[in-house]
Amino acid sequence: MNTTPAGLRVEGSPAVCRLLDKHPRVADAKAQTGGAALRWNQNGWERSVWVGRPEVELKGLVELADNNPLVCADVFSVPGAAATLALIALGPLASAGLIVERPAMMISIEADEAEVSPYLESVGWHEGLTVASQEIDFAGAVAATVMCVVATPERLGDLDDLYDERFARSFFVRRDETSEWDAALVVGKPHAVFRLQVSPDAPDSLLRIQVMADREGKCGAAQVVHAMNVMCGFEESLGLGVL
């Protein structure tokens, strides 16, 4: 496709405007008041990316979405911050049908199940999750820990393979098992980081997933621009260096 979007209108997010100001394929983004959205015209085709609109038919994490429907979509909704972290943590497990019982998530911002569950349904998990919030000043980042009981695979390495299949080639979701778990890993950056810890047992095992991202990175404006890039057929990382 690769046509330059025209008449971009950004509603409710100055951070999206700041990213688009640096985008090499965007010249005329204008800020407007309203809900959280990015709208544009592509050769007479009106298109948009929304944030946290679960009623939109095509929604979810870009890394977990089918590429062809996304490239052809009129409207796409990326998840809000809590649902973004939940999808990174649980999306590969849900898609593989390994989740045994309702997971639990502790997150550093105010959040509730209603904003997360519809996005988990987009990857095949319909039983919801328990969300507990403990608001913490995390230097501009959002962090979560998710506990999930999964059916133990024949080989524990299969769990690693699930996450690698979804995220190993991703620009914006990265596994980090060795660094100090600190907001500096994500603050001012467009990507999220995650790590896994498995407590193996039979027939089920407990999986602990830690995940975090900048509020305006993978949890915010950077995710919106990433979705626009994919929809327009651009390189995924255009305009998404340092936030």
C-alpha cells in the first residue's frame, strides 16, 4: 500500500502529535479535542486507530493480530495500558489454549477487569482475570505481575517457544531475563519488556510473568503510531525512536 496518509487528526493525545512530528511520512498532523484516536485519509479511504475501545471489532496488540486484516482495516483499537500488559503476558498462552484457570494481575496503575477482559477475548481467553491495583510512581512506566496456571507441556521449553514465536522478532516487545528489573529499561522508549518464571508441576504449572512499558511507549502513543504504520504498510519502526 505505502501511500502517505493525509489530513491526520489526533484526538486527546499530545504525545501522538509529538511522535508524528518526527515521522518521515507525515506532514500535516493536527491536534483536536475529543476521545483518544488517530484519524487519517488514505486516497479517499477514511481510517483510524483508537485506544481502549473494546466495542471495535478488530482490536488487540499489533504483535498478536493477523497482519492481513489489520492492513485492510478501516478501524483498529489498540488496548489501554492495563490490557496491553495483560496481552503481552497472557496472549501467547491464551492463543495456544494453555491457560487452565482465571489468571491474576497486580498492576501499578488504577485498572479494572472490564478494560482488560474484552482484549483477552481477542486472543481466545473468555474467562476474564482478577485485577488488583496498587498505584506506584514508577518514573513514567507502568508495571504488572501476572500469575497464571497453565497446562504443563511435555517440554517446559515449549513455553519459551510460544513467546519467541510471537515476540522474538518484534521491535516493541522484548524479553529480558538478565537486567536489573527497573523502569530505566523502558522509560522514554517505545518497547515493553517482559520476563517469565515457571514453577513446574504436573498436570499444571504456575507461570509468573513480569511486564512493563512506558506510559507513552508501548502503553500509549508509540503503540498508536505503530498500529498506523502497519495499517499504512510502512516500516513498523518509523517515527518511533526515543520518545
